[in-house]
Amino acid sequence: MPSPLAPARLAFAPDGTPYSETFGDVYHSAAGGLAQARHVFLQGNGLPERWRGRRVFTILETGFGFGLSFLATWHAWRADPKRCERLHFVSIEKHPFTAIDFESLLQKFPEIASEAKQLLARWPILVPGMHRIELDGRNVVLTLFFGDVADGLPQLALAADAFFLDGFAPPKNPAMWSPPLLRHLGRLAAPGATLATWSVAAPVREALQGAGFALEKVQGFGTKREMLRGDLIARKKVSAEKTISRSAIVIGAGIAGAAVCERLASRGWEVTLIERHTGPAEEASGNHAGIFHPIISPDDSLFARFTRASFMFLLNHWKNLHDLQWERCGVLQMARNADEKASQQRALATLGYPANYAQFDEVKGGIWFPEAGWVKPRSLVQALLSHSGIETKFGMEVFDLEHSGTTWNARDKQSKTIASSSIVILANASDALHLAPQPAVKLRRVRGQLTLAPAIEGLRHILLRGGMVLPGVDGLSVIGASFDVGDEDPELRADSHEGNLERLEQMLPGASSGLDPASLGGRVAFRAVVRDRLPMIGPIADARGAGLYGAFAYGSRGLLWAGLGGEMLASLLEGEPLPVERKLAAAVDPGRFALRAARRGLPAARQ
């Protein structure tokens, strides 16, 4: 379990330099924070010259502080007419500043006021894990890991072109400079990578040399006479960078498929979206309204972590979408009994989340998520598909995938090719395994019926308690949903409405009075779930060939998981830094069930 985050405390040295009381050290030289960042980290890594002519350039920093090195880098990137197309900046911070303190510190640097304002508008809630923030027309991507560097560095998946080593001084923070930790830099380095740091301590030099870098001392900054810069020692002949076609077929035009399309198209890919219905969002993604909220478990399970990462991603990403109909009205997860109430309280006490993420409501008896809320799924799908570069083929069903050479051909019932590409992404829920059978995977279809009732008077936020009820959205409250395993009935049923009204009564006694199950509207949709309840996101092993990927088995959490799932796939295909920890990527990998069976020495039977 990650330790609760302890935000940095705002403090200053006698000369006014920002100071960490935890580590007993300053955040930057008294000679100037921006000047130090430019001299040590930009010049020390040969920037901006080295990113010129590149499509993507990736920087990894240890010690974000209050973001001066990032903001100086972003400022230099914006000023460079020959800059790379896309700049990735990944940084680790154990004690991030709150938004209020962050803003206070950055006010002292008017030169980067424009960048600081944009970053502050996207500053995440301080919860552990990785946070991806897109800036500057989505061409600058900041990925923050909030937590201990010993937890974060081993969990990163990236190829860094430059390293900014900016922790507090080794005597003040020895764990950050330990040889076992710095050895990860060799694993995370791209061919030709460089590094720079203001520290010239002998143990640091030895650790970096052990990680595979050739070092030299150069002129330091301010009162420091020397600093270090280094180059990765080539361990083998560097092969030419592979050219990828940057085109893909996505099958399924629900939220999962739309999210993948948007993430690829935002990187310049040409995407062909194939959907058997005559338009998008015709199945579960066509519900009147759906909810998004985190999950809290006392052990901070992989399920809870992936959901938290997805929730934090969507809060930032949805701000980029036009005409999205959503509201962060808050969600109350009501305890069903005294034991559950005690469990919720213990979990919050153990995990130590800030109040703007989750807090216990003593009056109403449950966990309150102030930033959670509802979204209209159709508006989300439409907003995602409005991106240029997406060709839609509606009313066409893929019955077969044929692989020839390096190309996949998506074919219809008459074996006619609908589209061809080297990359195919299956985002068609329970139908995915019909096109790419996986013997080790047991995927279930679960029927879910929602009830639509006149807006419940006085209800201003979402309630959860064995079900859900939404406040009025366009005059209707959504209540539900049933969970019918093995039930293939697509029609609305009065008994399912009755079950939903029973759930409503448990949350709001008396609210179901006067509602007739036989006359209520609603919607039936089918969810795809696997045994561990986590999604299937990543490459799919197939004997026919490579280039097959999955984004399915989202269950009832497609609204939450789809955005991050699309970002994961786009990052994998582009060779960009992953937006989640390696452990989480492994937890949702489609091959996990086959791998578990192999480890137990079992045949790839369905699990």
C-alpha cells in the first residue's frame, strides 16, 4: 500500500529562498531558481538543441519541487521554433505542494506566469500514484508520480532522452541517491540519453557510473563551482528507429472505442472506426446518464488504484473536450450497515486522502466524493469522435479478422474486406473474443436494466447503496441497475424496475411512492466482465500475427476506465511513457490469465 501523501509545507530560508523543513534544504539556489534550472538541467542536457527535429522528446526528473525545472523547460520549448512536436516530462515528488502554496511560490516568477497559470488550472488532487496532464494544445505532457521515489522509479515505463536529477542534497536525502535506485536510470534510458545534476558527490558519481553513464564535471551554478553531466554509454549497436504506419482499425463505437480513437487521433494517427450499428453509442454507452467516482478499499487494491488513476485522468482530460455534458455534483457512497460504516472510516483514516478527494460524512453515514458526478455518455462519445483523423464506418459488422503478412483485414459476413491496417484494436465488449479467442479468459455478459423516473425533488447529488440514484438530468432521475448474470433478455421488465425501486427506497425512503414499475421507462444494456473485474487493455497474443490490441471488459465502469485505457494504448503504440505504474499495466494486460495458468503449470483452460 502507498503511504498517505504528506504535502510540502510552505517555508523559507532567511534569504527568502523556498525551504523544505522535512529535508532541511532549499528548493533551489539563492542565485535564482529559473537560472539554475536553465544552466544545470537545460544546458547540462544540451537543450533545446537536442530535441530539435524530433517528433517526441522525453525528460525524466527526480524531485518536482514546485515545478521550476518543468516550467523553465516548457518555456524554452515554446520559444523554440524548431522544437520537437511533442514534449513528455515525467517527474516524481514525494511531498507535492497544495494548489494554494503552489500558486504562492510561482507568483515570484513572472517570466513563466503564462505556463504557471495553465499548470495551476490543471493541478491535480494530492493523491498517490500517477497523474497525466496535457498542456499547450496537448503537445506538452506532464506526468507526475506522487509518492516516494523508491516506489515510483521502479514502476515507470518509459525511454528517457534526458534526466534532470534534482533531489535534495545527498546528505539530506540519501535514499534518493542510493546506487540501487539510480541503477534504474540505465533501464529507463533511451539510446543517446544524457543526464545532469548539480551534485558532484563521490557516491553520486559512482552510482551513476554503475548505471551506465560516462560523467564529466563542468562549471556549476551560483556558489557551486562544479556540476555533473553524463552520457549513456552505448551497450550495443543502436538500430534505426522503426517507422510505424500510424494508422489503426478500431472495432466498436461505444465509449471504449471512441476513447481509443480520440487518443490516437490526437497524436496524428489515421483511425478507421467500424461499428455494426447505424451510429455510435447504441449499446451500454447510450444510457441517459452515468456516474464517475473513485473506489476506496482498506487495502488499496489494484482495482481501487486503477479506478483512482482513471478518475484523476478523466478530471483533467474531460476539460479538453467540447460540448461535453457533465456535472461534478458529488457522490455519496452510503454505508449499508454499522460494519460497513466502520470499514469506510478505517479505510479513510489509513489512506489519509485529502478532503477534496474523499471524506466521511458523519451525518449521512458514508463516503463523500466531492469531485465525482454524472456525465451523459452519448455526449462523451460524440465529443471524443469529433476529432479529425477518425473515419467512421457505421452499419458494418466485422465477422472475421484475417492476417496476411503484416496486415490485418477486417471482413464482413460475405468475407469482403471493410478495412485493412497493421494495427487492430478490439473495443467491442463481449464480442471481442469472438474475433480473437483467448482460451484462458472467461468473459461474462451481465444484463443491466436502468430505470428512468421523473426527477426526484430535492436530490442534488448522486447516492450509492447497493445501487445508484442520480439527481434530475434533463428532467429524469436514473435509478439502478440490475445485475443479471446469464440473462440475455434485451427487453425492459417490470421485475427489474421493481428491484431498482427497492434500491431507491433503501437510499431515499419514500422516494418510490407513486412510481408504477409497469409504466416506467428505462434501458437494458449488457456489460462484459472477466473474473478479476479489471479491464482488458493492451496487446492480445494471437497465433495469426502481431498488432492486435484490446480495450474491453470494462463492466459497469466504462465511463471511468475508457479514457485512461485509450491513453495507455496510444502510449504503448507510440512508445511514449505509460500513464500508469508498471504494476497496474500488468494488472489489466489481456495476457494475465494465460500467464497465471502457465505459472501454475495448468493448461490454458478458461478461468
